[in-house]
Amino acid sequence: MVEEAAADEDDQIGDVFLADATTLNDPDHPLLVIDLSNEPGETFRVPARWFPDVSANLSIANMDFVEFADATDESRTFRGFDEG
């Protein structure tokens, strides 16, 4: 988007959480997380139970997308740092 490209770096959207068919059909309701800034198009899933933690940390830039992505299991799902 032209508007997004013109935004200051601090105002740009870095990640998107998407509810798709997998989200709606899986008992854990794993949202698809899509990186829009560092590695555009890279994805991982986050079960609904972990959404608040991941979303908050990404929104305040306390953690980066890659930190969560690197902690995913073999299915590319983040299940916490102790459980992954």
C-alpha cells in the first residue's frame, strides 16, 4: 500500500494475525501470524491461548517476529517458550 510505504517506520504495521480455515477448524484455534517487515511472507501459527502474549510483545517491540518463529515446533506453531 502506498500509504503504508509512506508511513514512518514506527507507524508501519509489522505483523498480521489472520483467522483462516485452519484457525476455525482446529480445536486450539491457531491464528496465522504473517511477517510484513523483516522477512515479508514468513509465517507461523499461534494458538488462541498464546495470542495475547505474542501480540502484546510484537506490538511494543519487546520481541521480534523471528524470536517467536524460532521457538515454534515442527508444525511451525508457537506453543510458548517452555512448551515449544
